[in-house]
Amino acid sequence: MTISFEDQVAIVTGAGGGLGRCHALELAKRGAKVLINDLGGAIDGSGGSSAAAEAVVAEIKAAGGEAIANGGSVSDRTGAKSIVEDAMNAWGRVDILINNAGILRDKSFSKMELDDFQIVMDVHLMGAVNCSHAVWPIMREQNYGRILMTTSPTGLYGNFGQANYGAAKLAQVGLMHTLKIEGAKNNIHTNTIAPVAATRMTEDLIPEEAQKNLGPELVTPAAMFLVSDGAPNGVIMQAQGGQFSLACIVENQGVNIGVDADADDIAANYERIADLTGAKPRGMLQLGAM
């Protein structure tokens, strides 16, 4: 089966380089019309230039594809709205949104300024929220949409010096888990990719030798599958260097100690409570009208 995006419109945020650029180029190669969004700033979010986005647009056009550039900030509601409006004005629909834009403000938690925590949350989490919220009514009206969040091993498992980044990245997974439920009736599938790739953002985090086998283009096949017509709904796919796997939240059987259990009982039974033998992926919790 060949995955095609003919007659589809895709938005990729943070697509001026790295993962976003690779995703955008492959979408265009497979027939999509692509809006290339990139603020064009430094990895800490400072500055801005349209040059990076325009360069990717030029690449796509040179290869015979169709693309436009947008320099709006995903962390700003007006900027996020402009991204979607530009795609709608150009092509009249939006089928795919890849929330890829991100910045880094790494520092140990004890030394981190809260402003640096806030801005990372604003770009990664609220950027995904703002863009997804802007495309949501369009996708509902079409009865079709594919949204891809971008998490990270830091979000899933933690990493020293990245409390802000990890919190923002795992928050996108939480957002996905609800959007997968709310969008299902309108054929809107929301998934998450957890990449490890050598990009401008990770060059100081990944050893130089390892970077040779971690090109961002090796992550893109997973992204293409997760935004395709046949995509699953609500999965976290890890991708690095040609290796692909799923991450998920699991729950064990637990121990029924009784309604009179106190903290001492928990302590006495903790090894049994923590035994993950036979643990299974967490099912959807029905919360009624909450």
C-alpha cells in the first residue's frame, strides 16, 4: 500500500528545519499542499526571520510541489489563527496538522527562571493547543482530520535539566488522549510521535558519533503513517534511526487491601501493589458528564 496525500492540505509548524522540514518535504512529495510555518528564531525562541520557511517552500516548489510560508508564532493565538487562515485562504481546507514547533530553555529546576518554564510551555503545549483548536471546527465540518503531537523521551521518561520541556511534552500526550475521544465521531484521529533525532535542538544533547545514525529523515516515515488516512487513533509512536515502537500507559491488577486500609497497610503491601507482572495498557476511563 502506498500512502498518498493527493488533494490534501497539511500544516507543519516549526518546519523551517530539522524534523518539521523533513515532514513537510515528504508530505509534498506524496502530493500534499503544505503550509510551512516557522518563526525563524533561535532555539531559545528569540529573534525571528521568514528565511527558513521560505527556503523550504522553495525546495518544495523546485520539486514540483505546492507550498506557502507563514511566520506566525504558535504560542500566540493570533499567530496560530493566521497559520490556519493562510492555509484556508490558499486551498480551502486543512486535512493534516503536525504540531512540531518547539524551543529549549534548559537548566536544572533549582536554577530555572519561571519565565523560562512559562515560555517553553507556551510554545510546546499552548502552541499545540492553539493550532489544534484553530483547525478543529474545520476538520469537524469536513468529517476528516489528522493531528500529530510531538512528544519526547524527556516527556515520557524525564531528563536532567529539562523540567520545563518534559512537562510541556508530556502535556501534549494528555491533550492527545482527550482529542482522540472527542474527535473520533468526526473521523479526526490524533496521535503522538516521540522522536530521537539529530537536529539543531538536540546537537548539544546527543553525542556527535550517535548523531550520524539519527537523521531527522529517519523519523518522518512514522509521522507520515500517523497522519495518513489509515492512521490509528491515540497512539504514541517512538522513532529513532529506523527503530519504531509504541509507548503506552499501563496499569497492573493492583491489590484490594480493603476500605479500612491505612498508610501502614500500603507500606506493608507496596511490593505487591508495585508488581507490574501482567500489566496491560490503560483502558479509557468513563467519567460520565464530568
